[in-house]
Amino acid sequence: MRHLPTRTTRSSHRRVIGALTAGLLCAAGGTAPAVADSPAPATATAAAPQSGNGLALTPPMGFNNWNSTHCRAEFNESMVKGIADIFVEKGLKDAGYQYVNLDDCWAKPQRNADGKLEADPVRFPNGIEAVADYVHSKGLKLGIYTSAGTKTCDSVGLPGALGHEYSDAQQFADWGVDYLKYDNCNNQGVDAKLRYTTMRDALEATGRPIVYSICEWGENKPWEWAADVGNLWRTTGDISDSWGSMLSIMKQNLPLAPAAGPGHWNDPDMLEVGNGGMTDTEYRTHFSMWSVMAAPLLIGSDLRKATPETFEILSNREVIAVDQDPLGKQGTVLSSTDGRWVVAKEMKDGSRVVALFNESGSAQRISTTAGAAGLPQAAAYTMRDVWEHATYNTAGTVSATVPAHGTVLLRVAADRKWAAHPPAVELGLNGNPLVEAGRTAPLTTTVTDLGRTPAKRVSTALTGPSGWQIKALSPTRSATVPTGKALTTRWQVTPPAGAATGTYDLTLSAQYRSPAGTRVRSSVPFQAHVVVAPPAGSSYLSDLPQLSASNGWGPVEKDTSNGESNPGDGNPLTIGGTVFAKGLGVHAQSTVEFYAAGACSAVTAQVGVDDEKGAKGTVAFEIWADGTKVASTGVLTNAMAAQPITADVSGAQVVRLVVTDGGDGVDSDHADWADLRMGC
């Protein structure tokens, strides 16, 4: 992956092993051993209960400019001060956000005659100390950035701290810096532990409390050694503002839960909430899962341009409380079947936060129990929906129908006062919301009582876009729905004859009363797809409409490589020197779905890593027929020629094409579905 053509890519950077100058060897404290370029593993070792400097006892919260500005001119003193002002004015400071952090490009390209760093006089005409004073005057803290190498990651070549650790640390302290992000570019092959420990010691020598963020991209498994070195460490490459990137990083970070705790946190990179590349539903998932993972919450959007929806997500104090719980436990995965994730986090008050996360492109029922989440046996439990800010009782089932790419975040407790709350109900959908224009599709909905108490005067409704005909074929009301029972309603759904292919929003809603008479309204959105049956014969899938598509970087490209950034920036599909005229160019993690109408027999393709990334990239290809994996390749590298893949998709309504990262992160994972055909 890459970020900007003018910037050395942090996540794709690989250490250069080579001879060091005598001065660097001396400064680093000895000869640097060879460092293996190894991927992040799927396990983590338990860390010490608290790191040595006593800081960041809950995950740091604040802002970093990089995701929204990179090194563009808009990153300057005015912006930084403006963010500090907004923290106060919009209540973000009161919600827990503390740090206003500068990323790369704040410095001049050369040190001064005394070997000191200087601020870029155009960006920061009054210097860093003046900015720190302003931020401190707001009751906030200032962070700064440099790299554990000879230069930082920007292609301009700004000075890094390797060989200058003690001088730079003291300079940061003198300026009033409270947080240091220490990157990994241009590190000259010096051992990572040595480089990052040297800066730890330098920061400690200043006597100033400075939170220490290790940013070596998870290359040297910092979760195994950095608990007494830094307060947080990056576990992955850089995030981008896309569903695929966020999902890939989340999956890499989740297994590392044993390493996290007060003062030492797994860091899956900054937040993208509000930058525009994902939907609000996806941003709520992003914020929910970072909070369940006890991750640092560093806002990456320009708050001067943020929408009300962005502020609503970032300032949800109930979700923030999940992240900031003083017990400091990272959530652990209870299940992840077919993209239906259940992640549970133990809280200091004995409750459990349960994230029901739907990775898939359609609404899914996701379920667990209070016991499975770690709660003791009880007659009933309270269950708080921290996005809806509503509390219910449950007999023990923790369940919801979760929208595509959505997350329901529930805080569950064995609370003796459970009966004071209305029963939880789950709204469910059975049937396939795929329908051809002008034709009728059957759907069945359920309103199920999960509570210990009955739901009274229950009614349900199904609504859709203007012009759609939605007709109930069975009762939509019930006087009482007892515990564990459901109001089941059959419907006919008919889109207009002229409806264009694409996705349409439907809403299932319910109303009911608790035994005490409290009125409750609940709803769940889901999507119906107006589809066209594929033509008979063999068709290139790049010529057929997609049901859904998600990609790690950039859009899915038709008949070109991924290119990575903008639509249409790809090149001819090329694998091992062979050029293909037709296919899809994607970037792991990627999922593309097509409607097969139960009428197709096989999918065939030539697959591999596109040549546009040189020797980089490892991926694996999968083909799914409805919910079943019917073909896979194993891990492929750029050194391999195109590999054939064939899948029997007979009878499938939906064919799903999946590319995963090969188990080593998504760096440069440009994947081609070349000569991709479906026979019907």
C-alpha cells in the first residue's frame, strides 16, 4: 500500500540491512544484528501489569493530523490551535480527549549549526514551544513526531532521531511536549529493541512525563517485548480510510489482547472517523471495535470540517467509557463464524461489553449468551445498548440482527434491578432480500422477546422506498409475546417494474410495552437489492453489476489493476509478465459479490499478485457460493505466475470473491482476478 507519491510509505518500508557508519554504531551502542522481516503472528504473550513510566493508564485519547492532512500545507500552527479550540468548544476535552499531536513535516529539513531541530518557519512561525503553550492553556497536551532513523518517513528527508536521541528528547521536553510518536523509517538496520529502548531512556532522562508511542508497524512483534519500553506500540501497517483497511487491521490486532493493559497498549493506528471513505455505520463499527480493543483513540479527521454525525460518533461517552475502563482489558474474540463476530470485554465493575459485529454485506443475526461472555449465572441481566442509550432486561441471550458492516455494542451485567427495565426484543429477517424489478419476493420477519418479562401490545411494520409495494400476509400484532417466543409475520415485497439495479433501504420496526407500561420502539435497517439475472452462457464478471464491493485500498477496478488510490488509476492486469484484457483489480482485504440467481454452474479465473508492486505482496483467493467456500488458492506471491482457480457454484444465489492478505498484513497486496468468467 502507499499513502502519497511524495512520501516513503511507512507500512511498506522494509529495513535496509547494511553497514553502519562508526558514528551511528557508537550512538546506537554497538553492532546492529541482522533483523528478520517477519509478519505479525496470530498470538501474543502476556505483558507486565503496568509499564514503567506510570503514564497512559488508560488508552491515550486525542488528535493526530496525519490521516486528514498528510504533509500538505494545511498542516500548520493555525490548524493545531483550531483543533485545540474545538476540543474545548465541542466538549471533546470533557469527553476525555487530551492530546493534540503533530505528525511528520513539522520540522525544517536540516538541523541547525548546534545539531538542534527547528520548526518549519512557514508552518509554525512561532515555534513548537509557543504551540505547546497554547495547547496547555486550553488544559490539553501536545504531542510530536520523529523517526527512529536518520530521516523521518516523508520523502523530503526531515531529520530523524537516530544518533540524536538524548538531545532530541531534551529538546522536546524543553518545548513542553507531552507525547512522542516514534516512527520506523530510515532506521539503517539497527535492531528495533535497541533503537526504541534508547529513546525510552532518553525520554526518562529529561524528567518530563512524556507518553511514548512506538510506531514500528508490528514488524518486530513489539507486543512481546515493549511493555516496559513504551506506552503503546503499533501492531500493524498504516490504516487508510476504507472498510477493507480498517477490517484488516482490526483482524490483526484482535488476537493480541493478552499483551494490552494499563500503561502498555496495542495500537491498531489512528481513527479515520469522519474522513469520508466509509459510511457512518462503518465509522460506528470502527469506533466501537477500537474501544472494545482498548485501543488509543486518536482522531484523524480535520474537526474544523467535521459533520454533526462525526462529532456524535467521536463524543459518545458510553462508548468512550468502554475504551477507558480502568481495568484495562482488551476484548477477546468469542466467535467469528462467516463474518459474524462476537467480541467480549471484561469491565472493572464486573459487567461485560459485547460487540456483535457484522463483517458481511447483508444484515445478519449475531448471538451469544451472558454466560459465554463471562458473567455469572443469574435469573436475568440488564443489557445496555450504548449507541441507542437504552437499557433492557434479558433472560441471558445477547443477540441482535446487525446491519451490514454494523456493530451493536451492548453492556451486560448481572444486576438485581433487571426487572426495572423493559424486555429486550430482537428484530429478525428471514429470506433473501434479492428481488428482480417488478417481481415479488417473500420475506419473513420476527419480533422475539429476549427478556425475562413478556412484551405487551407488540406490533411490527416493514417500510421501503417510495413506489415499493410491501404487503403483510399474516398478523402484524400480538397482545403478548412471552419470553423466548416471537411474533412472526410473512410479507410480499415488490419493487417497481422500472426500478434500477442497485441497493435500496428497508426498515423493520416494532413497538411494544413492558409489563409496567413503558413504551418501547425499536428498528433495524437492512438492504434489499434489485438484481438482474445473469445472461445465459459465459460472461466476464467485470461486465456484470456487482451486488457489493469492499477493498483494502482504493476501489475495485474493472479490467485494470487496483492502482490503489483513485478510480481509474490502475494499469493493465499483469501477473508474472502476462497481460490480461479482462478481470478485476483489487487490494486485500477485498470482497466482491455477484448475483447468480441459482442459474450458474462455474466461476473460473487466472489469479495472482499484480506486477505493479514489484516483488511485494502476498495474497490468497477464495470463491464462496452463498455461505460456503467452494475454492481457494492458498498464499500466492508476486514471484508466482498466474494460477488457475475454478469453483462449482451450482444453485448459488450469490457468488462472493474474497482476497485475504496471506497472513502477513496488507502491504502491497494488489491482487488480480484475471480472465474472470461465470458460466450460466
